[in-house]
Amino acid sequence: MGEPALPTVTARSVPRPSARIASRVVDGKALVVVIDRRKLHSLNEVGSRVLELCDGQRDAAAIASELTAELDVHGDRALADVLVFLRRLLEEGAIELTEGAAP
């Protein structure tokens, strides 16, 4: 039997860090260890900021909106990039998702 299918990442997905990670920010870059997979990931500053915004309160659209305000990037592009990155974090076991609107 294979692993269960991962949920679809949408603009309304609310990400939070997995309990199976350990992370630390060094010089603006996050180092993330997915403990049960024994994998180390180094995130650039934007990826680190996305992970920081994955607080279980904001949905993907709110994360993209925050990045749009902080960086010189168009809102639609920010959302598309956030969705792709969140999917990668989910596949790696670094985040978990819930559905619903951000408060």
C-alpha cells in the first residue's frame, strides 16, 4: 500500500509547520530538517519568509499578499509562486495544511 495522496494546495489552504521538522534561521536563510526523512533543506530569504508566514493562521492567498507588500512582485505571480513552493514543502513533509479562510 502506498502513501496517502497529498491534499491539493489552494489559495485557501492554511499551512503550518509540521511537527516533524526542526528549523533555524541563519543569516536570513532557514535551515530545515525533516526529521523522519533525515533531510536537510536550505531555503533562500524568500523561501524562509514564506515558511515564517506558515503560522496556521494565514492562508496561501494572505501569504502571497504579504509578499506582494514586502517585495516588488505582482500579486498573481506571488500567489502562483507561493502555491508551487507550498506544494514542495508539503511533499517534503515540512508543512501540513488545513482548509478555510484566514481569520
